[in-house]
Amino acid sequence: MPLFFFDFTSGGTTEADDVGTEFPSLEEAYLDACRSALEISFEKLRARCDPNLDSVEILDAERHSLMQVPFSDVLRPKPPRLSAARNQSHGQSGNQLIESCNQQLTRGKRLKAEIQEELRKMRTTSGAIHVQLERLKRRAG
């Protein structure tokens, strides 16, 4: 199994990995570096330190650089790919899509009715406050 080294850089200081770890592939080493970056980031965030400038460099057995893993890339959520959303919708049957749309429409109508009711209550309360203010003005004036 190939040997990989993981050098950690933070604040301009690099901590060299002099032991290394075996992984079946560079992809597995990368995934482990991402997990480690998340764990270290959580620790730094708990200590109120910014991990966004930190990084891990993956090196091969001869210590040649293979890949840089910036913590900022690991921490930043990736936007969903349009093709993934399309593939998900293609996996549903037409009837499932229609049912899902109908459920969303029903939910939207219910939310609209709830908002209208809250607006009606707010207008009633506002009207009562206005009446009370007018009474206070007449008494004071």
C-alpha cells in the first residue's frame, strides 16, 4: 500500500508529518485529509480561532507534493449541481412528481392562510392601539 505524508500548515508555520500513513489510493488519503481538516477546524473554532487559512499538503513516500487541501475548501459548502437535481427528478415517476407538487401547493396555500390570519390579527391590534392613542390625545389636549 502507498505511503502518504500529511504536512499541516497554520499561521505560516508547517508541521511536517515524519511518520506517514498507508492508504490504498490518493483518493482515500484525500478523504482522510478532509476528515482531519474538519476535526481540526472544529477544535480551532471552539477556541475562537479561524481555520480558513490552514491547509494540509499530501505528499507521497518520496515527499513529493501531490495535493494541497485548504481548510477553506473543506469548510465551504458546495452548491448543488444542476445535473444532480435533474437526475434526482428523473428518478421519480411522473405520478410521484405530480404528488410532490400537489403537496407543495397544499402547503403553500396553508401557509398563505396562516399569514393572512396573522395579518388580520395584527391589523385588529393596530386599530385598537390607534383608538387608544386617539383617546389619550383627547384627554391630554
